[in-house]
Amino acid sequence: MSDVTAAARPTLLQRIEPVMGILGPLVMILLIAIFMGIFEPARYFRLSNMNQILLDAALYMPMAMAMTFVITQRGIDLSIGSVAALSAIIMAFLIRQYGFPAWTAAMIALSLGALMGLLNGLVITRLNVPDLIGTLAMDLVYRGLALVLAKGLVLARFPDLVTEIGRGQSLVILPTPVVIGLLTMIFGYILLRRTYFGRYTIAIGSNPEASEMTGVSVNRHKIYAYVLMGTMAALAGIMLMGKLNAIQATSAPYFNLHVIAAVVVGGTSLFGGRPSIIGSLAGVLLLSMMINALVTLRIEFFWQSVASGVVIILSVAAYAWLLKKDRDGSGSLAETLKNPETIKLIKLSGIILGAILILGALGAGLATPPGASG
């Protein structure tokens, strides 16, 4: 009887899977809030700073939504920063040099983003170039085109419509870019849960070969995902241009790192088949809070990349550990944590984090001229 009960008992992953996408980011958001509540409550929790966190997060919401589809299909897109920059550069030229209305230029920019996503999808599916290499190569192509077009210029001062998209205050309580970002998240959730494209996306990520055998056009749906990704990257480029009221060819260099980190932290599996749109939204908010906290604590800008990289490593490692424990048929979470292999993994994670901190301290020390502290 006990064997039957043990077999019927849900595994570790089954128990936490419904909330895993949102639980992890929420716990880390709570920890950041507690930490900042202790050390910088007045500056961090003032209304203007909360508004800034939302504005920063809104920029990444459209891309995080689309990247959720790409990663769920076992893909990756490293070209989104260049897609955003090139789309915005072309839009800026259409407005400043050729007098296009802002709405018309925006539609053209979104169409160009979709076209670049289509090219990415064709490179991957028709030329059989791996997603990582293909999108990295296309990133170089798009960034190079942006540099050629801009010729080192910083294009600035755009119509009110553009700045409204990037930093305006709409009729509702939330700023306009936040409303745009949340609407794209809602659209992505409906697309994932209520359409054949969403169901096929999950099926392809779970088992591409089986999906192909059941009649699903795997390559076509991969192309659809990259077209969606390119369109949302272009939208983010327009939002960035409106936020800064300026754009240049080197803009958005870290979009790919930030977006992938947000999606992975939100519970979408890099191994495919397990998406979480709500988790991606929570991941975006978490990273925006974390970066804002670093700025509030007056920590150098470059540490933001270090923090994002650490978050990605810990998130993927934790998810891989959960998958392994699920396959092994582990019991309760307490029993799993007492496992010698788990203890070794925790110790190794501590050693890696310690090594990163030592490298950071060493770098900071070397970067400080002798006698500068005095």
C-alpha cells in the first residue's frame, strides 16, 4: 500500500511547477525590497523611483514576451539589440530627413523588424545554421548596417508622438510605455494559451520530431516566432528612441542579455517546452528592480552585467537541478536538500559566487589608482 501511495505522490517538480515561473522572481523581488528597505528606503521607495522602475521594465516587456516563444521552441535570438537599433535608426531618418509622419515611420520600422525576424528564421530553418550562430551572425550584419547608415550621428528631437510612446503619461494611471508593455504581455499570453500557434510552440519545444510526425510544420512555426521577435524588438527600439528622444547606431547593446535573463529567471526552460509569460513579466520587473537598486546604491554601471550574468547562471542551474530531481523521483523538498549531491551542488555554487566576488574586488582594486582612496 505504501508503494502505491509513494507512486501516486506528486514529484518535487510537479508540486512547484504551477507557480515556479512566478514564485522564484517574486521571492527575489521580496528580498530586494527588504534589502533596500533597510539600506536606502527613502530613495528607493519614493514614487518617482517606482515610476522609473516601471518605465525601465516596460522597454523589455515586448521583447520578453516574444523571446518566451523563441526559447520555448528551443531557439535563441542574439540579434534583438541590433534589430531594435537599425529599426529605430531608419525610422529616425524617415522622420528627420524625409518628413514622414511619425505613425507612418513607426509602421515601416515595425515592418522592417518583422522582415529582419523573417531573415533570422530563414537562416536558421532553410540554411540549417544553429540558432546561436545564425542570430549572432545576423546581429553583426544588422549592427553593421546601422553603423553604415548613421555614420556616427546621434539623431535627436522627434515629434511628440515618439516621446509619448517612450516616456509619456497616458490617460490612465500608468505611463504610456508601461501600458504598451503590459498590452504586449496580455497579447502574448492569449497567443500562447488560446491559439494553435501557442500550442504548437509548446509541442515543438517538447519534442520537435514528434511534432513533425503529427503534421506540424516545425520550420514554419519557428519562422513565425522569429518574425514576432523581430517585430517586438523593433517596437522596443521605437520605445527606446522615444524615451531618450535620441538614437544612434550603438544603442541597445545589452538588450539580448537582459531579455534572455528575464525570460529564464521567469521560469521558461532553455530546454524548450515550458513557457511562462507571467514569469517573464515577473523576470523583467525583477531585473529592473535589481539594476535600479545597484544605481541607488551608487554601484558602477558595469556591475549590472555581472549581476545579470550571475542571475542567468543560478536560474538555469536551479531549473536543471529541479529537472534532475524530478527524473530521479525525489521525495519532499527537505529530503532533497539533505541529499549529498545537492549539498555538493550548493557548495559549488557558493565557490563560484565567491570567485566572482573575488575577481570583482581584485578588478576594483586594480582600477583604483594608488592613494586615490585618501
